[in-house]
Amino acid sequence: MLACSVLGIGVWGPGLPGWAASRAVLAGDVPYLPTPAPAPPPALLPPTERRRTGPVVRLALQVAGEAAAASGLPPAGLRTVFGSSNGDGVVVGGILEALAAYTGERVVSPTAFHNSVHNAAAGYWSIATGSRQPATCLGCHDWTWAAALLKAAADVAADGQPVLLACYDHPLPVPLDALRPTLDAFGAALVLGPAGLGPGLRLRWAAGPGSTTPANPALHALFHGNASARALPLLEALARGGGRHALAYLDGHLDVEVVAPSPPGRGLG
């Protein structure tokens, strides 16, 4: 079993514009209204770099920045795990369209190319924070959240140092969306630290099916429609102050448990 603490939380999606504004919704105290909310330009970046970012990088940096700020730890000192099922499909789709219309002249800009790689968000995070810490960037189809969560928790257990986890997915453009439908943009982030510093998080891998849906039925469409929204049951448990669920991962599942800190509280502030 892996055990760690949750030191900071970030979330962004339809009707969930940040942890402070979303905690009551995720706790079940306020109705969920899926109002679209594009992530804002990342204030952490210098203006020149900020202009080069698209909606996917903005989503990733929004949740990562919120979680890091909530932890109270220097962002530059956090090693990171960035996970995305789709990557930056907006940029990749634009490149493919340009190549399909190739007329003999260069049609793909260097900016579009460097934004298309899977570690683009991690690169922008390093620029924004001045971080030289290790960064892992991964994708694991519908199991991306589980894989990223497991990797981050394992890093904490191995090194005894806090880790920033950010997982995000954005709808793909036409015609890519026909093969990989994604309901809406959603991202979630956690800063995980050694056990005993905050609300406890315990992970255990087991054989057999998983994927417990959110407690709030209104969140089911988002949960099923965005691979990174598999984070919703964990976010609900953090908002409620504790809980347990099964999270599908490859041919088995992660048993995920949130344990309230002592003395018990109502979620994480």
C-alpha cells in the first residue's frame, strides 16, 4: 500500500472553476451546474510565453498553479507528474490540417511544433516557475489519471519529497473528435507529500474491475466523457472529508481511500 498526504488541490472544468468555488459542489452541498469555463491565460508566464499558449496548456497550468499555491510550497522545488490522455489535440489537429493542405512551402510554425509535444505543459511550467526538478509526462488512454496518481504517490514514497500531479484533457478538433470524443475540458491537480502532513491518501492495486462513479449523479456525464475527470470521486472524497472508491487501471483497479486528518475536518481548505 502507498500512503501519502494531500497538501494542495486544483480543479478546473465546466461548473468547477477552482477548488474554493467547487468544494461545496463536490461535497454535495450545492447543485452542480455545468457552465463552460475556459481556463484563463497563465499569469505565471512572462507575456511573450503566455501568448504562445493554447487552451490545453492553459488548463494544465491553471490546475497546477492552484494546487501548488494551496500547498504553500515553493513551486520551483516540486518535482512534477503531468498526465494527459489526449495531449494537445488542438495544436496537433491544426498541424495535421496544415500538412494535408501542403503546397510546397513551409506550413508548420516552430511554435506550433513545440506546443504539439506531450511534455509541452511541463516545459511551460518549468519556464513559469524556474523549476529544474524532474518532470514525468505520461498518457495512458482512459487510465491516465490512475497511472499519473500512482506514479506521483510512488515518487513520494520513494524519495520522501512532495510531488505535484496535474492531469488534464481537452476536446479534440474535427475530425479527430469522431475517434476520441471528449465531452468538455477538465483538469485536476494535487500536491502530494509524505504521510502525516494533511488528509491521508492510500492507494492499493488489486485485480478485477473498478471505476466507481461520482457520488453526485450530475457529474457522471463529465466523469465518463473526459479521461482526466476520473479524478472526480477522489475530489468528492477530499471535499467531504473522507471516502473510498475503486479506480480502473489497466486489467485491475486502484483502491483509493481518503482519510481525514486528525482532528477530523470537513474537507481540505
